[in-house]
Amino acid sequence: MLHLKESISVQLNGHTNGQSNGKPKSARKKYSDGKSELIPVSVGSGTHRKNVQNKTLLLWTTQAILGLSVFYQKQYVLSPKVRAAALSLVFPGAGYIASANILGGVFFLLTFISLPPALFAWFGAGGIFFPILIWALSIPGAYYATGKTVFSYGGIISLGLLVSFITYFNRLSATARTKATEKRNTRNTFITNELTSIDTLSTPAPPDADRELSLEDLRVIQYVFDQASKAHDDWSEFNVIDQFQTSAVRYQLYEMMYCLGMYIGIYTPNFHGYAASAYLNTIEKALTPKVLGFWKWETRWGKFKTDYDPVVEDNIMVTGFFLQALMLYTSVTGDHRYTKPGSLKFRLSDKKGDEFPHSIHTIDKALVRQWEANPYCFFPCEPNWIYTPCNFYGFTGQVVYDRVFGTTHSERLLPAFEESLNANFTEPDGSILPIRSELTGFTIPGLCGALTDLVNAVLCRGYLDHVARRMWAIFRHECVNFTSSGELELTGLVGADKLDPGNYRASDFAIYPHLAYVAGEYGDEKVRKAANKKSDEGFGVKTTESGAKVLDPENASLAMRTSRVRAALLRKEDWKKLIGEGPSKTALAGPILYSVPYPGVLVAKARSHDSKDLELVLYPSAASGIFKLGVSRLVPGQTYNYGAEKSVKADAAGESSVEVAVEGRTHVHLTPA
């Protein structure tokens, strides 16, 4: 087991103790708690987004006019091949209409068969190279396919198709905006009452001093200990499908880190041992080529660059998620190892030159710089595509960074961040868009569903609480119902709401693990327990060799399994408190349980109440027995009592070992004699 005591620096009179210096916390009150939870009428009115869209349409229109002008001009005698090639500027494959022959028809069909996967590669992996390539190839393709004559009405047909395409989507968008505005008005009529009901019926979390995990919940969390402790080349039970979208292994690793951060920060702030070791192992595993190698490809086909540093530009799907994970670890353990220059070595391959040294500070600097520089404030994940969830993860990490290191970046950035969220990334009905193209200003229709509203109720927590609470009120009111027999049922789910994002399989149960942990965060124990029951019954539960309980990996992705772990951890405002406050000063200054045998012992509670004692609740992970526990950060030479007539003396380094008989729920309280 890793011994963390040497790298932990706890300074109770400074910002490294995990406590706020006051400024970021006050900023959260100023920009969140004091704002209305109703949907503003200004949502979706962003001028920058509209300007970018207008520039995109102007460029396309100019290009189409140029192509049509060359096709129909009379001043110069141009060959049919040149005229058809010029018409391809109207849209990909338009020149084949002018060819008006079998070869042109075959090429036209091939162009439109290849466009959907090219556009998907652009959306899914930032590969703007692919649709550009298809369009570019259609120009010489039309030249080659055209014979000695050209179809003179090809230009008119091409123009008609283009105008019809733009008009259709313009009308579709206008109709959607009208309906969304009506929906916003409807939502604003129930949000306040719904939140009142949510607050009234919520179950408060136990006081910090009483936080303790049941054996049932420990068995669920145990699965993360097992997976997070695996070797860097062991990917068993991971979903290895692609490294570009939601099934990517990096997200599976980050989610395990978040679970470990919640476990330590909420229940065991004075236990490091195998929990912190697993956390560190997962951080290091996330820096390996298997996880990061994708970025070389995205840089090539999305940015047309060969500077592959995964931190400096347009990669918040790594830096945002990772900063949150790193800052949770730093906050809940007090271990500042990753603040040292070069302590994080991002390896894209095993080749020389593909390793990029960074630290928490350089990652944070890159995020702050891009939030400041981008006109959207939000900045891209896949090159050229801005995902709001990635930016939410990153901003959460920023809030924790400011609290731990005494900076005020989140306070300074939050007004512009929220303004852009409302103006550029929120629909007129109040739902938050998951994606927008930085280059064109357009989004992908149909991606914004009930699941997006649900997860944003936690993603915005801790800095945009009025937005987070609004999202939960909307989902709770519109989607959650109980039948007369008390059975939980969800309504209004469409599309991606019924998809397991970790394995891309259709699933009626994939939303329930998410619902359970969000309900837990808002103290809705009725929904949390019912959602856990639905996911357990729907996916099935498997008991592993170590005794851990997990959603059946044959049915549920690792993303679903870790979401189920979150649901076992979170109670009312746990995530908000973990982000905004972190562990208490007394916990961070108190004795540390640094060595525990695993398999052997499960730790349900580890907390110092006065920075001098250490209270533990333990369970055997398998057979009962006598286990040796290592405790550090004691007063050198001090005698400590534990159990009936048992005592131990700390050595000169402030360490000691105690032997404890662990059988069933075992309570141990180490106190100065």
C-alpha cells in the first residue's frame, strides 16, 4: 500500500489546507445563490453565435454564386468539364448533376453515401478534414465525369436544391424556437413550486461526524477499488470501443477517480491507504498512450497541426475532466505531488517526443487562458466542437483549484461563462445544448433530451446552483412519476435518453443510474432508492470474486457501473459541499489511517473530530480476523487508547501500528491517553 504521509503538506493557516480564502466562495453566492431559478427570457439570443452562423451562410452563398457565375457566364468559352467542376462549389456533388451521364450519377451517389460518415467523423472525432476532402474531391470528379456536353439546367437544379435545403432547416429551426418559447413559459410556471416541493421533501444528509457507509454500499464501492487498482496494461472489464466519443476509456478512468474522491472526501477523509493508492494508479493510467494516443489523430485531421501537446489547445475533454479529478484528489488528501513541474507526463506514444510534461498549474493555466480568449468563453473538446459538459467539468475543477490555491479565476470568469451559457448554449425552452460548432455556429439538432437536463443538475453544481436546481426541477416535474403501486416510471424519454453511452447499446435502464445519483444529491431518497432498484433489476447485479456488488458487465457499461457507485455515495448537497468546501480543517490535520490490508478490511468511516483523534468503522471484506492497521500523523511519543484496555505509543516519526479484530461492523476510536 502506498504511504502518502511524506507527500502530504497540511498548512492550517494557509490555502493548501483545502479551505477557501473567501473570494471564490463569495463569488458563488454573488453569481448563483442570488439569481433567479426561472429560465431567463434572454436565453438563446447570443449575438456571437448568430454572427458566426451568418458568416458561415455568407461564405457558402458567395461560394455558390461564384460556382453558378462560372457555370452560366458567356464572356469566356469554357469547356463543359470546367463548367461542371465549377458547379461543385454550390454543394458537394453538384457538378455531377451537370455531367448528366451514368458516370456522373455513380459519382453523385458515392458522394452522398460517403458524406454521412464524413460528417460523423467531423462531429465524433473533430475530423473536419473528411467533409472537406469529400467536397474537394467532387470538383475534379465532376471534371473527369463530364463529357463533351453539359446539362444546362444543372445550375438551376443545384441552386434549387441548395435553397430548399437551407429553407427547410430555417423553417424547422423557427418552428422549434416558437415551440421552445412556449415550453419555457410553461416551465416557468412550475419551477418555483417544484423547487419548494423538492426542498420540503428532501432528506438532509447526516452531519459530517456521523457519516458512515453501510456494508451494502461499501460492496458497491468496492468494485471501484478493484478496477482502479489494476495494472496499466489491464483493461479487462473496460469498454474498449473507440477513443473519440463517450465510450473512450479516459472517461471510464475519470469516473472512477470521481468516485474515489467522493468516497474519501465525504466518508473517509482520514483514510488514504488503498483508496488513495487506487486513485494515484488511475491518474497515472490516464496518462498512458492507450488513453491519450487519439489526440495525435484529432490534431492532424481537426487542426491540421503537428503540435500534439494534449493540454495547450482545444482538448477540454481531457484537460477539463482531468483537472476536476486532479483537484478532487489534491483537495481530499492534501497531497500536492501534482503541483510540481513535470509531475504529470502525458504520453501519446512510446516514441521520443510524444511525452509532454505538465502539472496541475500548467493544466489550469491552459484552461483559464482559453476561457479568456474564446469569444464563446466555452472552448472546444474535439477540435472545432464545443461541448458544454466538458466545460462544466473543467469549471468545477477550476472552483476547487481556486479554493485550494487561493486564486480567483472562477470568480472572475463566471459572469462571462454564465452569460455565454445563456446566450449561446441554452435553448429558448431552458434546456442546455450539449454541443455547438465553433467554426459554423450551428448545433446538431436532436441531441438535447431529458438526460441532458438531468446530468446538468449536477454538472453545474457548486458554481451555478440556480441553473443546476432549475434543471432538476424541470426533469423531476416533467419526467418522474410513480404509479399507484409505487413503481417509478419515466416519461418523455427519446433518442439518447435510452442509450448506454459507454457501449452505445439501446437500453431502457441506462438513465436510472444517473437519476439515482442526481436524486441523491438533492436529497430525494424516494427517487434515489427507486432508481437504484430499477437499474439493479434491469441490468442485473453480479457479485465478483472480491465480494463487490456491480451491475452485470454483460449488460451495463463501465460508465453505468460507476454511475451506480455514485448513487451509493451521494446524499443531499454532498457534491456541492465537496466542491465548495472539501474536508474540514480538523480532518485534514488529524491522524491518517495509511495502511490497511486489502483484500481484508473495508473502511466505512475514517474521521478526526478534533485533529487529535481518529474514529474508524471497519468491516471484513471476506473472513473475519485480526488485522494490522498503520496510523500516521500522530504526536511523536504520545500514547493513544483504542478499544477496551488497549493502547499504543507513537514512534518518533508520529507513526504506530494497531491490531484490530474485525468482525461485522467494528468500531475503533483512537484517542490521546
